[in-house]
Amino acid sequence: MRLNELTISELRRLLDNRDITPKELLDDVYKRIDEVEEKIMAFITIDKAYAYNLSQEAEEAIIQNSASLLTGI
């Protein structure tokens, strides 16, 4: 399953059910970026460390049931 091809509602359900983690979603998105970025040149800067820190914060919010609708997405 390519997570980057799912809708936001599908991702929200998977995150809330803990079928996936925000880190796994981010891994999938970065995998897709790596596949196409040379061709489309859409990003000036990609800050993976910052994004992974945010994914950890999102994971904690999901575990504590304090996530907003877009937390982790």
C-alpha cells in the first residue's frame, strides 16, 4: 500500500487505529519524493530532521488522544 496515494480521511483512520505511525507515513512520502524530485524539482529545501521530530510529536499526541484532524498528516 502506498500511503501517499490515500485520502486524508483514510490516513486519519489508519493513524487513529494505530495501523500506521506518522513516521511510517513520512517514510513513504520521502520515498516518493526521492523517486520523482529529480524530474519535477518541486522543493528548494527538505528538512527531514525537523519533519521526523514533528512526526514524533504527532505520535505522542495520537497516543494521548489529543490529536487534531491533521495531526500526523
